[in-house]
Amino acid sequence: MSQDPSDARPQSPITPVKLDLDDHFQFACHSQIACFNKCCQSIDIQLTPYDILRLKTRLQISAREFLFRHTVPFEMDGHGVPGLKLRTEGESTRCQFLTDEGCSVYEDRPTACRYYALGLMSMRKKDASTDEDAYFIVKEEHCLGHYEPQTQTVRAYRESQGVDIYDDMNREWRQVVLKKRSCGPTIGKPSDRSLQLFFLASYDLDGFRDFIGTPSFDEVYVVAPQEHEQLMQDDAALMRFAFRFLKQSLFGEMTIPERPGALEKRLERRRARTAEAPGEAAGR
Ligand code: SF4
Ligand code: SF4
């Protein structure tokens, strides 16, 4: 199961025909089919922030533990923007969550598993202010679902797979990723700090919660006590806040009030520390 719809090369399993929500396609997957579970034997699944939230909640572990146990890092582009893929079992290509009965995390399976055998690609046309979603059929040899007689619209398939909440929760994050990719070459390589922030706010939700509880966050940002309380308890609200924070830190899209002059003061302190560092090193 692989899911990069931008990979529509001649050898690629992706059928290079763009489908819209009301277009029909032929496909059905069920437990009686001869290829049952074959797609989960060889996986290449990129995880979204909401995938991680759902899976870590299901497994009742922290985000950090989930990242450590169940993911492998990769770079999403030439600038080193960090991505995460689902870890396979041992040295195999098999999904860790696969059992003889099927997927052991089915109700919380990742977005890519829900979409399969469709691929999703979000694009923004030049001068457009919103993204456009396009769908593609992913036709892999082992998958017999394409020969089942059932047809449905993309809209009906998405609904049957419970994709909406996933797309809704990840929408702002995808916008950040698209924007980072599209403005990458013009603003040069992102700083290490911006990549770290991206990782923290995208994937390590519990770490991000710790961060917004620190005095240094409070020194710069104004969050009403009631909202702060909600962020401390509600993962979904925290995730939405994390994406706002990313847009603000990376692109200056201001939605979280900042204390006047606080950021400048902090930057000044950091610059002073950096300037002092060589002297300190020599002293040591
Ligand atoms: S998470 Fe479930 S559906 Fe997705 S690849 Fe693993 S076993 Fe298959
Ligand atoms: S029909 Fe395709 S998606 Fe369904 S179990 Fe078979 S290989 Fe997997």
C-alpha cells in the first residue's frame, strides 16, 4: 500500500486520470476477497498529525512513545521538512498493526489506509487563495478490489471510509506543508529552529502541550485562561491551535495575540547569548 499521488509515472500504479467528488469508479474491498490483507503486507504510509493523534489515543500511549515505537522519519522535500512514515514489522514490509483477522486498529487507521484505492492530491493554482483536491485511482497488481462489480462516487466512498474528519483536522497542516514547499526556493532553506517547531507542532502533540505550558511561551503569547485550560485537556483543540501557531511562526499569519515587544526582547537575549558563546567556550 503506497500513497504518493504525485508519483504518476509510467510504471506507477496511479492511474493518471483526475476524478472529482461526483465521478464514479469501480472498486470494493471486503473480508471474503482472495487478496484480503495483501495491501497491508507491503506498506509505505506517510502519517498525518491527525493519524498520530488517533493512533496514540487508541494505543493509550504518549505521542512521543508512538513516534518512537511506530514511525520512521523521512524528508518531505529537498529542504529537510520532516515527515513520518508508519514503521513496518521488523525487517519486513508488513504493517505492524496487521493480524490474521485484519487491521487491529481499523477504527483509527491512518488517512492513507482509508483512501486506498484512491489517492488524494491537494493543489493550489497560481493566484488562487484556496486549495483544490483531486483524486486518483491507485491500481496495484495484487489488489482484486478493482474487479468487483460495485461502483460508487468518490463522495460516497469517502463517506463510507470516514475520511471527512481526517481531512478536516489536517486541512490547515496540509496548507502549511504546501506553502512551505511552494515558497521554499524563494526564501531558501528553513532554519533548524523552524524545522524543529514544525516537527513539534505537527507530530509531538504532548511535547507541544508541554511547550505552551512553559513561562517562555507565556512571555510572548496571550492565551485566555479558559482557552489555555481547554488546550491542556483537549487533543483536537490543541492540534488546531498548533497549526495556527505554525502559520504564525513560519509565515507571520497572526491569529494568536503576542505581548508587545516580547518576541523582540527574547530574540535580543538569544542574539546576546550567541555572541557571548565563543568567549565562554574560550574561558572554559
Ligand atoms: S494500519 Fe491497518 S489498514 Fe493500514 S496498513 Fe496497517 S493493518 Fe493495513
Ligand atoms: S481488495 Fe485491495 S484493498 Fe482490499 S484487501 Fe484486497 S488488496 Fe487490500
